[in-house]
Amino acid sequence: MFEKLFLLVKSNAGAAVMNNPVIPANSREAVINEASSSIIEVLKNQLEIGRINDLIKFFQVSGYNESLVTSVTNKFANKLNNFYNIDMASAHATAASLIPTVMKQLVQQTNSKQHKEFALNNMLSQLTGNRADLSSLVNHLMVA
């Protein structure tokens, strides 16, 4: 799933990363990886602080939780600023042009029967390091 997420980010990284003059050419792959890891870190954090219900609702109803998208955008912008010395305004503009699109597509693929690697049960299990099978809880919360 994590590799597929990287590819999803990469497929959307054109103007935001690949053609962005503030991002050095030799850092572009790493920046795409930072975007992917920002998504994973925020989703994992939601699970760790017990917000699985909010996470499930986010994937059921796209746009339900814009603060989740904002959290990912801010995390990615901070990484661009801290690790790549990109000024905060440019970092935030880069993150804002990439993350919302990727998150929207991630929700769409999670709800698609064609993208089993992004099925919500699979994704949440992988986010926990496959330590727990969350399928019955997810199914219960999706019905509620």
C-alpha cells in the first residue's frame, strides 16, 4: 500500500514538485517521498489517538474532515521548510497544490472496488503495522 501511495503522489506531482523551480531537481523524488510519508504519519496519528471513527468517516464522505487534509498539508510544508530550506510561503503553496488532490484521489480509490490495496480495511491494518485486524471494527463503524 505504501508503494502505491508513493505512486499516487508521484502521478500528481507534476506542477507541484517536478516542475517547481523552488525544488532542486536532485531532491524531487525525496520530496515526493516526504509527501507520501506526511500522509502516512497523519493517518497513523489519527489511529494512535483513537480517532478511527473520524478516519472512517473521512474515507466514507470525502471532505467530511478538512482538518485532516490541512494537517497533512501543514506537515508536508514543514518538512519542505525544515529539510529542504524552502521558504514557508513556497513550501505551503507546494503542499497546498499537491496534498488535497492526492487525498481526494486516495478517498476515491479507497471506495473503489478496483483498488484493493487502498481498501479501508487493508489500509488501516497496514497503518498499524498489521498488528491488528480492524476489519470487523471498520465494518461495524461503516454501518453506524
